[in-house]
Amino acid sequence: MLVVLVVTIVIAAVGVMLAIRAAVPDPQPVTTENVTIDVPEGPGSARQVHLDATMYRPAVTPAPAVLVAHGFGGSKKSVSTEATALARRGFVVLAWSARGFGASTGQIGLDSPDYEVADARALVDWLAKRPEVVRDGPGDPRVGVTGASYGGALALLLAGTDRRVDALVPEITWNDLSQALFPNAASPAPIPAATPAAGSFAPDGVFKRDWAGYFFGAGPAGPGGLCGRFRPQVCAAYVQAATTGGPTPEIMDLLRGSSPAMVAGNITAPTLLIQGEHDTLFGLDQADATARQLASAGTPLKVIWYAGGHDGGEPDAALQEQVGTWLDYHLRRIGEDPGTGFDYQVPGIFGTRGGVAHRTVHVPAYPGLDGVPVQRRELALHGGPQPVVRPPGGSPAALSSLPGLSAALPTGATSLDGVAMDLPGQTATFSTDPLPDPLEVAGASQIRLQVAAAPNGITPPPTEGAVLFVKLYDVGPDGRRTLPGGAVAPVRIGPLAADGAPTEFTVTLAGVVRPIQAGHRLEVAVTTTDRGYALPPQPGGYTVSLAPDGRLAAPVVPGEQAASPLPVVQLAGLGALTALVVALGGFAALRRRHAEDADPALTDVPLVVSGLTKRYPGGLTAVDDLSFRVEHGQVLGLLGPNGAGKTTVLRMLMGLVRPTGGELRAFGHRVSAGSPVLSRIGSFVEGPGFLPHLTGAANLRLYWAATGRPAADAGIEEALEIAGLGHAVHRRVATYSQGMRQRLAIAQAMLGKPDLLVLDEPTNGLDPPQIHAMREVLRDYAARGATVLVSSHLLAEVEQTCSHVVVMHRGRLVAAGTVAEIVAAAGVGVDGVDARHQLEEAFLQLVGQGAIE
């Protein structure tokens, strides 16, 4: 399993929001009012639908208004957090449950212009009559609209049909719903891709069965049986598509009618368009199409691709802050101009798994819209003609992603890149040579392929056509294959020649953002099945080959890094999932905020823990009113049985977990995510993590370079001496034993000579001579005036290494003091107790024998 090198701690969006709030006083509480707004049931209907809504009123009115639309399957409650945040900024916010959802009546029409979009226009009318809302003219409230997915499409559709909308922020949504649910990435001729993620949008696509089923199942139940609260036309379209697997003109017309593509050319309101890079439902091609249409209308536009989406998570607090800033400027007319252009997030060089940091690249204009063609790097592919078969019924089928599963993933898991699985006999592969230098793919790559009908031994050659699925893998030197974002490009081509002559076509692969490291290969896989799509039931056989000009053309979007990094924490390990997050703004304000938090009386004290508490949902209290103090020069051992809360304390000390109550102060400064004081702390928590294909020395140098601090401050040679690995520092880490990795991780934590060193189980995997050497290293380190905090369950080692001890049990403090004081307090150290085991005896008396059984 690949272990990721840890380079810096998360400077989360929460820290940025704190920085921004530092400059202004806390807003007054927001008041809410639940209202029912009646709208016509449909065109020309005298019947009414009752929309359940909540108005969020800011402290000062009148104020501009913002409509906040929820996603599919949600309700007004789903967006209460966003609505409250916007109201605290000074907006009147109206959140409502769309018809057919929550407590609203009516039937779901999939953002139909005659139903949901007409409802939204009626809400604008309602706001125009409210005294709390600023008006730009009679019947014209100053109003913005934002929403994600289902709500994002509604935002675009409303802005395209109602000129009263003054600003909008659609997120992770579609441009053409017919193409989103029936994609076809094949085109007979080469496609000039002027923009980075332009899709082919070819007709006769392949049905996204799993995603459609997931959302149809998410529709609220109702008296309509199978159809629930869907409009009959919507239900009938789904049933037909799910049954036949193919589109009909009626289905496509229905879906196009609910598509922003039909009205995007009418939008003039400034638009912040946000799309996810991990989204197999509404890919980057959907936002790319919207961006082209808005640009053609002269709409002020900024596009952001972020490392999330329907498969990867919601926008984080920092991105939501950009949403607020956009609306502040264009509605409240305050703040700096957020500008236009294009930002995209690039996964850190250590991978794209959950918790791994990203950096943001800024480009002055969305590529291709400024008249400059998108750069593409062409790569030669290798691989001859290969036979593939589709089994009867399409089973077993290849796996690319798991639609809808991201909602059930643990916090911090941001993608399912590693879930892909192709099946032998069903897959043809074509690969590049190992890359001599890194490549950053940003958008949709293209390739020319040939497919010919081939006998399968059961039925005649499938001349009616072929359904195939094309993917782009990142393949490491060890053969590990990663499918970025679970992205797949379905193609339907045909008819095929009965004589076996090949049909040539261009495939526009799914848009991704992926840094490919030097030494890695790109691999194109062409499969006959994918469990996320409707498959032809009959078996089929094909021969797949590269076209004569079948090179891979990968889009590259150069730009500038959007911000400079804030101070970093030296953090080794952290469960092999780490963070490298650049500052998102507000640096000066953040520094002021932390300066104000400083306690002058504690500036010389390495660590003070006061009333620290951490409770989790469900009633679990991991840390309960914990207080202790660590002085200069101490080697303090944090002891406790499993589940005592030791690791939670260390996580809060690193700013990774926010306390429920109390605080930690390091050198007088309150610790939180992004605290500058964290740069004075070096840590090794929860196991070492390194790049296995690099040497030990190279890992340390790469880690220090990533901090952005001067190389002269690293003390790498001294750290390598501490590691005691000898010539092994020049070997690849993949060859290291657990003990060697442990020593390298501790050396990494000591880079830069931090004032406070925090180590979690530092002697795990070490043999007795190494443990003795480590003991001397920690004592010498503390003797120079630094401080060491060690969490360990090896009581004898703590007794021989540590000058002071804190004992925890069930989240609470049991005892604290010098080793001698702890032993004396427990009444140990008298007759019959070996001096080497006095702390162990004291520990057992303090927490009880049962605590460690």
C-alpha cells in the first residue's frame, strides 16, 4: 500500500474565515421566519402549490437578497448552514423546498421551465414586495441566486429567464441534462478542442443507469406508487430509459428542456461557475460548455474547478468564502473586485486521496475563451490490436466508480480513485513510455481509436455498433494504477462493417486534473462493460486498436500559484494521509488574530492545556476537561490505556481537530488550524509516511523543500545522523524495515530544530539498542532547551526517558508530575517493587488493572 509523505498541516478554510472575521466585529444574530409561498401549479392552472420557505433576516435591513436552492433529494433544511452564513454577511436570504421535496406540495419536474423555474421567478416577485429587501426599481429586488447540483441548474435557468437576477453562483451542475445522463464521447472526425474540458456531446449516448437510479430512488415517496412525487412525464422517461437503456426523442427533449444550455446565452448577471474535479455525474465538460455559452453572451465570468464534486465532497469553507465575496461585491457593492479568470486545484504531488493537500492555479482567463488555443502535450502510445468481448447481459462488469457512495464516506475521504477494476478479456490497453518529466493534465484528453466487429463464437459479428468505455490511468513505477476521479468516457459507435473493416473515431476522455510524476506512465484502457451504465444484453466481440495517428493529446493549462503558503507545521505520519494546503488569503488578518490571542505571561511556556474537552456526536467524550502544563527542557510522557484520549489530544495540539471546549496554548498562542505558532512544533503522529521510490535522504530534502523555508535552516545532515541509518539513507524507503522508517520519521520531525517535539509511540519497531539510542537523542534534545512530548504505552521506557508524566484514563487527567511524584502518589516504591517497574505499578494503581486488559 502506498504510504504518503507528510509535508505540512492543513491550513483549513476555517482558518481563512477566522482571518477575515478578525477584521470585523461579530455580526448580530440572524432572525428567521418560516413562510408558505403559494405559486400556480402550472401554466394556466388555477390550482396552487405551497412552497415551504424560510427567510433569514440580517441585523440590518433593507439589504440585497439571495435565493439559496437545494440539491436533489434535499429541502430548505439542507441549505440552512449556507443560508445562515450569508445572512450573517448582511443578506436577506430565502431558502425553500422545491416542489415535491420537504414540506412543499406539487410534483417534481426536474427544474422544468414551466414548474420549478416559474416557481423561482415567483419567489423573486415575493422578494420584491418585502420591505427588508433593497430594490433597484419597481418590482425589481436586488437579488442573487446560488445552489449546487439540482439547485445550481435552477440558478442558471432562473438567470437565463429573469433579468432581475443580479449575480449567481451555480455549483457542480449540468449544462445539458440529456448529455449528462446519456453521454457519448465519440466523434467520427478529430475535434478541435478550443477549451480544456470541451466534450464531444455526440448523440445516441449511453445511459448512466446507476446515477439515474440513485437520484430516482432519492425522490420523495408519494401516492404515485413507483413514480412517487415525480411528474408522470419524468417518471415515464426514467422507466423507459432504465428498461431499454437507450434514449428516445421524447426523453431527450424532456431533458434538454431542463437544461441551462437552452438559456445560457441570455444570462448577463456576473457568474461564479464552480465545478468539481471528482464528479462522474456532472463532469468538467458540463461546466466547460456553460462557460463557452456565457462568454459568448459577454457575461462577466469566473470559473473554479475544485477538488470535489458528487464523488468527492462539497466545496470547503474557503471556497464558500469566495462565494460570499462574489455576492458581497456584486450585490452589496463592498469589498475588492473578485475579478474573473479561471482557478483550478491540483492534487499534491503525493496523490489525490482524502486528506492530501492541493494547490490552486490561477489563469487570467478561462483557456480558449481569450482566443489562445489550449496547449496540448502529445504522447506516443504503444499497443497492437487487441480482441475484447462483452459477456451476455454485460455481467460481470468493470467498475470505475460507485455513484452516491461519497456521501457515506468518512470525513476527509475525498475520492474513490483506487476503486476502479477492469476485467481480463474485456479490456484493451495502450500505454505511453515512462514520462521523463512531470505532466499536469488539466481537462479532457483526446485519442483516435479503431474498432472492428469480430466473431465471438456465439452470435454473428455485432455489426449494429459497439458500446465501449474509455479510461485514462496514471500508472506508477510499481504498476499501481489510479483512475483519477473514477472518470470514464462512454462511447457508442456504429454501424460496424460486416467484413471486419475498422471504424475510426475520436474519443474525448473525461475531464480530470491530475499531476503525473516523472517515471509514471499514462495508460488508456478500453473496456466493453461498466457497471454504472446500461449495457446491451447481447454478447459482442470486437478488435480495438490505435488509429495511425492515435497519440494521446493531454491538455495543459499553465498558470500561477494562487497564493503563498502560510507557516507550516512539521508533521510526520498522520495515518499516511497528509495535508499540504496553500493559504487562501487573509494572511495579515490571520496573523493579527493570532497575535491578539497571545498570552504574554505564557510566551516562555511550551505548552499549556486548559480545560480541554472533545465530544463527538453520539455522546462519545474522548477528552474531558483535561489540564496540564509542559515546561522548557522537560521530556513529558503522555500515558494512558487504549482509548484514553491521547491521540485526540495530539490531534488537537496539531490543529487537526477542533476542541469542543477549553484550549491549548503553545508558547502563549492559542492553537488552532493555521496558527503561525505551529511552525515551532515538530511532530510524528500515527505512523511514518514516505514516498517509497525515493531514498531516505531524498525524502527528507523533499519534505523540507515543500515547507518553503530556507534550506540552511533544515539541519538535514544532523537529522540524518540522528536517524542512524548509515549508508541506508541512500537506499529507497521501500526497502526499509519498520524500525528504519520509524527512525527516519523521527529525524524528519526534528528538521528545523523545532522548539517543541511531539512524538507518538516513537520506539515502535525499534530493537533494544535502537531504543537506547533514541532515549539518548530525546534527552539530549531537551537538554538544549527544547521540549519533548511523548505518547507511549511502554511504561518502562517512559520511566527511563521522561522527566515528567501525565496519566490519562477515559479522557480525564488521573495524575501529573515528575516520575517520582507519580510513583509516590500511588504509594509505590517500597517493599518488593523493582525500581525499574515502579511507574508501571503506579500506573496500574491509578487507572486499574482492567484498563489495560
